[in-house]
Amino acid sequence: MKKNYGLRAAGALLVAVMLTVGGVSGTFAKFVSAATAAEQHVRVAAFKVSVNGTPITGGSAPHTFVLDLYDTLYEANVSTAETEVDTSLNNPKRIAPGTGGKFDITVENDSEVPIRYEFKIDSITNTSNIPVEISVDGGGWQDVAEGLGITGSVAASVHKQSSADMTFYWRWDFGTEDFGDKADVDDTDTLLGITPPDLTLKFTFSASQVD
């Protein structure tokens, strides 16, 4: 049988053409696309709180702030200036029956978040039971020994970049109709004056971000 060289040649040519077409087709133009997401950048919100102009955030703890609790004395009504007690005496200051006072607290929130703050009497040393009362609104007076219970009354939210003010009042229970029998109170007060004891109050302030 003769070999069909013509068919073989045609087959080989067909294979060559197919390979050539396949190779060339890869060079033709086509649609393509790509995209890159924008860079994502954030930073932590600032937390900056001050009490009466003194920063209590940042730096090294513990932070402290100044209260002028006894620098200005009033009568027990906490509105009329007291002139009978020498306010120049220091270390410690002096108080007496019939005196009172008040002090203002300004909370400044320069944070980029809202905060909740709390101002309270953290501890009391009053071994001789000096009859001092305290209030957060000029009314609703209570014994200083119960002062720890007033913390809820002064807690409040302050919006970011804003401030809040509050006032604490104190007075010596000296025997008016609000305090009971004046003669008994006078006797107690006199004993305190004969051997003058001390009264120590420790105030604390705390602030936290509102969740």
C-alpha cells in the first residue's frame, strides 16, 4: 500500500496553522481594569479635662487641684461676709460657731468625647464631731459625716468642648431653729473651743468617657 504523503502533509500544515493562530490570538487587545482603595487613617480622640483650670489628665499621676474651702468665711447663711473670725490664720484655717462658706468647681472638658464626672468627699477625719454641715445646692443640708452620700447629686455629663459649674456649701451647726436647742449646742461648741480639734476633708474628682 502506498503511503498517502499528501494527507500527511496537509495534516501537519493544519496543526501548524492552529498553533500559529493560538499564539497570535494572545497578542490581541482586551478590556482590563484595576482599583486601589483609599488609605484609611484615624487617630485616637483627645481626652483632656481640667478642674478649676488645673489639668487632671496627662502627665504623671496622681493629679491634684486646689480648693479654697476656708479662704472666704461667711455667716451661717452663706451669704453675709463673716468679719469676726481672723481669716489670716493659717495651717490650718480657723472656723467657729456661726460661720460658713462655699467654693465653686468648674469642670472643663476639652476632650473630643463627652465625659461623666464625679466630685465627692472621699474621706473625713472629725474625731471630735465638729458640727459642720454641707450642701450641694445651698439647701438640703446634711451632716458632713454623711457627705459621702452626696456624690450622686454632683455627677453629670458634660458634652465635648464644654464646661460645667457647681458650688459646694458648708456651715457650722450653731443652734438655730434648724439645729435644735441652742443652749445645748452652745455648751458643746464651748467645749470644742477650749481644746480646739481639727476637721479634715479629702475631696476627689474623677472623670470618665461616656460610652
